[in-house]
Amino acid sequence: MTRRRNGKKRMSEQQEFEVMKLVLDKFLWLGFVVMGWGMYLSLTESSVLAGIWHMIAGAVLLLLFLLIIVKEYEIIG
């Protein structure tokens, strides 16, 4: 890490990438856990609708994850 004039440390691109990976990994796990809980509710309860809402919420979290990745990093195809 290098120091700036104001005394704050600046991370290298590799360090920024590692921190972002850790944060985005949590979004990914959270999305799949919420979707899994929704699947469990759909299979165990008489009403499938409660589980569907949880699965939709998990899908929204995963889409948020996707948007953050696309916005933060340039994907070369």
C-alpha cells in the first residue's frame, strides 16, 4: 500500500480485487441461502406461495450481485 499526501493508504488493484471478491462472495451465498430457504418452505408447507416469494427475493439478490460485478469490473469477452 502506498501513502497519499493526506496520510491515507491506497490499495493496489490486486488488493481492491481481493476485497471486492470477499464482499461479492457474501452476496452470492446470501442469494442462494434465501432461495434454498424458499425451496424448503415450498416443499414443507401446504402453500407454495410463501416459498416462491423467498425464491424471488433470492433471485433479486443474485441480480444485484450481477449488476455490481458488471458495474465494477469490465468484462472482456
